[in-house]
Amino acid sequence: MITYNDLINQYNKRNEENSQFYTFKQIVGHRMQGNILFVEVLWDTDERTFEKASEIKKTDPVTLAKYILKRRLEGEHGCKWAKRYNRDPKTFINLSRMFAARKQVTSRFKFGVMVPQGIRQAKLFDANNRNTLWADAMDKDMNELMKMETFIILDDKSKLSEGYKYIPVHFVFDVKVDGRHKARLCAAGDHTNPDTSKVFSSVVSIENVRMLFLLADLNKLQIVSADISNAYLHHTYTRKKVWTTLKHGKYQGKCMQINTKAQYGLCTSAARWAEALSLVLQQINCTPSRADMDNWMRKNGDLWEYIAVYVDDLIVIAKDAMAILTEVKTKGKFDLKGVGKPEYYLGGDIYRSEDPNSPIKTAMSAKTYLKNIWYKIERVFGTTLRNYNTPLEAGYHPELDDSELLDDDDTTRYRMLTGSLNWAVTIGRVDVMFAATTMARYNHAPRSGHMKVMLRVFGYLKYHIKGTIRIDTSYPPVPDEATASTEYWKKLYPEAAEKIPDVYPEALGKPVQLWLEFDSDHANDLETRRSVTGVLLFINNTLIKWHCRRQSTVETSTYGAEISACKTAGELVIEYRYKLRVLGVPLKDRAFVYGDNLSVIINGSIPESVVLKKKTHACYFQTN
């Protein structure tokens, strides 16, 4: 008899958040290896591979049961379960319809390589590819763990220390941008008791990384990146008392007690690693920036040098960057890999010109990331993305879309699209920022029309993939003086002064000029009538920060919406002047703020303006 739990379990598997699927058409054959059944699967790419029947059963038991019954294999070892699907034809038919279009196994592609989701699948991929790349990756990781004395090998559980709890472990697989196959043994930290201490590790913001690249090019500093191998296992300790067993390698089946190391996957491992790395950086006389604790800096003569930390990825900006990396390696006894000029960081491509006369030395783009995304999207949706000249159709309003709501599966896919698009914006695709923030508002209940628009956006990105953020160290032209004289303002506010931190580093190196452009789309949302603020922040002529968000209040006039946007721009000025100061960067002049609404510009320059007497607008003005 097919149970109710069978139905619920299989349905829920389709709705797991962040699940990625690779679909197959049908099961076309089988073979027995010992007493284990392998089925031949025809994928939607017309490729054929043999998969373990037990793995197919986890995702689509209906299709597998139909095949087993058709070939009369129910008497084979591990196939008797298929009989119950034949005892209730009505439920069997309903299940068949439910999963007819969902013949999927959890697998994914990255950089053109199929990435396994478990040890069995990794071994099967190796067998089909006639190599040992995934097995070698697992063996390499296990050798590193044993080298770092992560585990204490015990013959049986009776020799475990008192108070130790069992937790399972599993391999996580990945493919690097250069094609390397990577395997990482991770513990199931969710099986341990919740920890009340700090469990997370902060990371440097992508905007600060762009600022550091600008400072490097401006002051002719070197940029070198490196990855710390097996970071969590270096002088980092966990307070958890846990043990486990392995399912791969020569230690398979043995009882293994985690030997105080911060094994990947444990709740507090990230925090323990951050503490260990910070101690090493302090030993080489680095201190964290007061604006970003993962931006480390130290003085070297007439310049400041920087280390940006993103968990175990380091970017060093210095006169002699390799010398600093050597210090970090020596003090921390780390193994560094991927040492050299950065080419791929946090999903973004980085280009560095070797020509000393080139006006643009560094550029950043999302090209590689977008290639992988649209490749995955076309596989998941079984379609080819079309070319569009704009991300959104002119005059499109998603709030007016009354098409049918998406089901749970498509809602998950829609959220995958918005998340991917948001990261593309974060690493440089400013041209789709408005589309990303607009469409993300419907994550809770997207419609079929919204899905078509999201596919349009990615179609635009596929055929317009060369968008680049260039690090331009040249200075912008100084604008004409404002409408009102600055001397007049000084008479009204003789003691007014910019708030500057009491303690901040000495300003060294060449100065920078901060300027912004702001605008608003008045009453953009036709349901709520809320406007949208857009701000672009530049340091010198390099775009560093972009902001696009609906305003929190409803402004009935264009002027009100524009002055609200101006307020946001003013807040960003305050934030980034502070950030630059605590990085030891000299500021060349006042920050220049540009807008296209003359009324805002004039009234913001005249203190006796009648328009500013409206309380809301006066608050905007006085905030800055």
C-alpha cells in the first residue's frame, strides 16, 4: 500500500529551498553489479549514464517502480518495495502524474562539469568519465585532515572519551574556475546542541574591496590574492565533543573522535577561525579598520597597506604584497594556494593591466558568473534564453500583473533567479539593479508573468555580458559654485563643522574626491504610489557604490520624492567620508552631489526657502 507519508515526503523534496536539479527523460536499461541494481538514465541532454537505483528512488520512486514492475525485477535484492505501487492503481496513477514532469536527481553543473551530490555519485561519475578526479579530491582532503591531526582514530566506541556525541559527516563537492575538482569533508553541525557564543565570521564588503583596488592603482601599490588551505584546521579549536565514522578511504567504518579541531560544518568553526586569523594579523602589526573589521591595515612609510579578509580568502594591497603574504604564512604556519594577481574573486572577474602607461589598470566584471548562471537557467527551465535590448520592457509594472500564481516548484525557481540576479548586481551589473530590486518584491507570491520577465532579464544579460566596472583614478571636474554663497552659510552657522572621528589614522597617499548622482522615479508603484530612489557613488571617477530602493514614505510631489533621494545621497556621503578617513585616506575637497531637479538644488542651497518649512522636507534637509 502506498502510504500518505510516501506522498508527503516525495512532494516536500520538490520544494526544498535552494535545491538545484538536473532532469532526465526516462530509464532505458539496467544492469546488476553483484546484488546492486544500476539503471541506465537518458538525460535531457541525450546523454546516458548508469545511476544507482537507490539514488533514483530517493527522488522519483514512481518512475523507478514502473520500470522495475515492467521488467519484472521486483524479486531482485532491494526491489521488493516496488510491489506496493502496484497494489493501489489509483494512487499510483496520481503519483505518476505528479512527477511526470519532474524526473530529476539532485545534481548540478559548474564551469561545464557535473558536480556530484554524494560519495556514491562521485564514484559513479569517475567510472563513467574513466578517471579518478573526484576520488583523488576526496583522498586529498582526507590526507590533509589526517596531516592536521583532526581525528583520533579509535577501534570501537567503547574507547570514546566521556560526553562525546555522534554526528554524521558528508563530502561537499565543487569545481574551481580553473577546472580543479574539490571535495570537502563537512560535519553535520545541526546535530549538535545550539551554541550561545559567537558562531559566525564576518567578511569584508565588496564595496570596500573596490575602494582598496582604487587606492592600489592611485598609489601604485601591488595587489596579490591568496587562499589559505584547510583554514579551519589551522590552530582553531572547537568546544564541541563529537565523534563520527567515515564512508570513504582506508578509515571507512572506523570510530573517529574529532580532536579539538574546528572541523568544517561545526557550528562555531567559522568564529574560531576568524579569531585565529585575527591573532596572526595582529602579530604582523595590522589593525582592523573601524569601519570594516575585515579590512586590516598597517603603516609602511608614507602609505597605508591593507589586507581584505573574506573567511580564508586574502587580498593584499601593499608596496611588497608578497612579503606580507610570506609574513602571514610564517606566523600562522599556513599553507597558501592560488597565490598571484587576483583573477576571480567572489564570483567576479578581475583584470589587471601590466602596461604602466595604461590609464585604466584594473577592471571588474561578472562575466564568468553570468555564463554559469544562464547555462544553469537554460538547463533547469529547458529553454534557450532570448536576446533583449533592455532588462525590462518600457512602462512595465509588475504590480499590475494578474497572471496565475506559480506553484511551489516554480516559486523556488523564481527565488533562485532573484537571488542570482541580486549577486550579479552586487559584483557589478548596475544596469539591472532596478530590475533586480523591482522583481525581488514578489518572492513571496510570484506570478507566471513575473517569471517571464525574470527570464527576459537573464536573456538580456546573456547577450550583453561585457558590462565592466573600471577603476579610474582620474579626478572629476570641479562643478560651478552652488546657488548660494558658502560665506552666507558660515554667517548663519559660524560654528558648524563636519563631524570627524576623535581618533583616526594619519592621512597618507594621494587624496580622493567623493561625488554622487541621485534621482527618483516618482510614484513608480501604481498600487502604493511609493517612489524609487537611485544613487550612484563615485570616488574619483570610479563607481564604488550603487543604491536602488523604494522610499519608505509616499511623496505626492516630484519635489518631495527628489529631496528624499537627496537625503539618501547625503547619508552615503557621511558614511563614505567616514570610511575613507578611518582607512587613512586624505580627502581632496567637499563631496559633490548632483541631481536633475532644479527645485531641490535651489531650495537646498537657500536656508530661508519656504518649501523647506514643510516638516518632512525640513527633516530630510536637517539630517544632512
